[in-house]
Amino acid sequence: MRRSITLVLAVLAVAILATAVRAAEEQYPEISIKDLKAAIEKKQVTVIDANGTESFREGHIPGAINFEADASKLDKALPKAKDALIVAYCGGPQCMAYKAAAAKAVALGYTNVKHLTAGISGWKSAGEKIEKAG
């Protein structure tokens, strides 16, 4: 009996975790490196780096906003149009720091907020350019 209860609880825990992951993906849809790069080239996106100031200095996607340093004035750094594309990212697929930046953009009224799941590690692995901050 005890073994059955443990098994049921384990299955429930996995189901709850899977639901939470799907909810996060639905809340902040993924954008590919290719699509983000195209949006950057067309100047149709604002990118937010949620990796922290030290990581930002070491290298970030060109033109990205340093969320840690600029969170309090993000409303001034983002475009006026609330349907503008906003992309948040952090370290890579397992990193969840992007959620704070994405949530802040949504709280400011932005409706087209996406997540670069690949993060800065995927961006670099794809051979894309980075900027360093002084």
C-alpha cells in the first residue's frame, strides 16, 4: 500500500512539473536564434539580458539591455508601443533568470514578450556576435 501511494505521489509530482514548464512556455513563447537575429537586423526587437551585470560586461547580445542594472528604469528603455517585440534571455536552456525580466516587461503592459531559450550560451555556440561592456 505504501509503495502504491509513493508511486502515485511521484507520478503527480512529474505531472505538476510538466504543467508548470508548459505554462512558462505558453506565457513567454520561445524565439529561435535565427528569428531573433533577423529581428535585430530589422531593428524590430528590444532584447533584455537577465544574466547579471558581471556576465553582461563579459559579453551580451548586441544592443541588449542589462536588466540587473536597468530594471528600475526599464519603462524608459523599452519602446512606447506595447505590442513591440521584447525578448528576454539568460544563460541557456536550464536558466530561469529571464523570467524576472519578462515578467517586468509584461507588468509594464507589453504583450509580445518572448524568450530566447538558447540564452547567451546558445548564441555564442551558434557563432553569433557579442558585445562587451566596459
